[in-house]
Amino acid sequence: MGTDPLWSRPLWGRRDAPMVRFRFYGQLNDFLPWELRHCRFARPLGDPASVKDRIEALGVPHPEVDVVIVNGEPADFTYRLQDGDEIAVYPVFHAVDVGGVPRVGADPPQPVRFVLDIHLRKLATLLRLAGFDALLLSDDEQVAAVSASQGRVALTRDIGLLKRSIIRHGYWIRQTNPELQFVEVLQRFDLADRMDPFVRCMECNTLLVPVAADAVAERLPPGTRECFSEFHECRGCGRIYWQGSHYEQLVRVLERAREHARARRRS
């Protein structure tokens, strides 16, 4: 993340209006129009504003930003823009050690817990399958409030939701396919080797507990008790789990996602 020597050079000549210039890096370009991606671009300074406000006005939600550099020096979100400022905005780069550079972003509390909006129901199911604590809520206000109060990472396809000021930890899901979304989350939060499968209810997120076959015999399909000996119960919604016909298929889904996440991390 070295300082670009061009930051110290005047990049425009005489002009009538005060201007600032931006450059966004990495995945932050996903939020910009094509013509503004991977390049410097100027914008009128306009009314006095914080760098956070101007970044979000350009479409980039603040939870996705990790480091802000203004005129070659680290700045926080409260910095007030001035005429001629050169702003570089960086996402989280796991492979890059930022050393002592002050960050505007922060790592979520460990172990990572999630809260998802209702449109990511299938992703929530996959996260729970892998053992991750993943709440699913139907109301955006609740998603934001729970993310803030419990330190959960808000996952959403709604960029506007991530711009809510109370959200500290959040991520915009780029993919639309649930399995690819799952890989994306594993890679982004370095979770490929932290999975603990089949310990949560895939429907309500509650941790499962072992239960004797006799205790749930009347709730099992015919013949199930004779074929299987180990059962787990969800004390939240009452579902019973065992290693049935879909077990091996689910294992393959998890292993496939793990390998894809590891491959993306290496690339």
C-alpha cells in the first residue's frame, strides 16, 4: 500500500470550482460505475463534508472500507474534505500487512457471527450447515440493530442497508448463486478451515443436542430408527437430525466450497 508519488503532483490546471480527487482499490470498485473503476477521478468539493459522507455518496458503504489515505497520510472517516485533496480508499486485504497504518475498518469479534437479510435465506442455511452462527431477519431495521448491538457481520445484497451509520461490520454479497455466495463469505472472512458442520439447526440456527432414539421414536419416519442410531434435536424448533440420504451430498457441498475458498485465497 505504498504512497503513489503522483499524490503530491498537481493533476489539473486552472479550474473554477474547488475539486477533490478519488481512487478506489480492490473490491471497492464493484460499487462504482464502469467509467470510474480502477482510475483516479475528480469531483467538485461542494458543501463541506466528511470523507465518509463523500465515499458513501459515490456508492461505497463504509463497512467495506478499511483504510483511507488523504494526501499521502492516513485519515479517519471524520476528516473534512478540502480543495485539492487526493483520497485513496482501500478495502480489507488479508494478504497485505498494513503494519501501523491506522484503519477506519475493524475486524469483527471472534468467532465471527452473522446476521443476514431475508433475501439470503439459502446462504444462511449453508452457513448454519457449516456450523456458523447466522441469524436471518426479515426487517432491515432489525438487521442493522442486531449487527450493531451483538457485533455481528451484516450480510446483504442491499447496499443501502450497509450505509446505515450504526453498522460497524458488514459485507455486500456480490454473487447471486447461494453456493458461490457461501464460498465468497468463507474467503472474505477466512473461514474455510473453521467449519464445524452439522452442529446447528439449518432452519432456526439453534445448536443441536444429542438425543436418545427412544425419546424421539414417535417423531421419526417409519424405519428410520432401525437404520440409524445417532440422532440430534433442535431445542429451538423441535426438528430431529440424523445422517440420512442427503448427508453425503451435504458433505460434498461443504468440501467443494472449502476447496474453492482456499483456491481463491491462493490466487
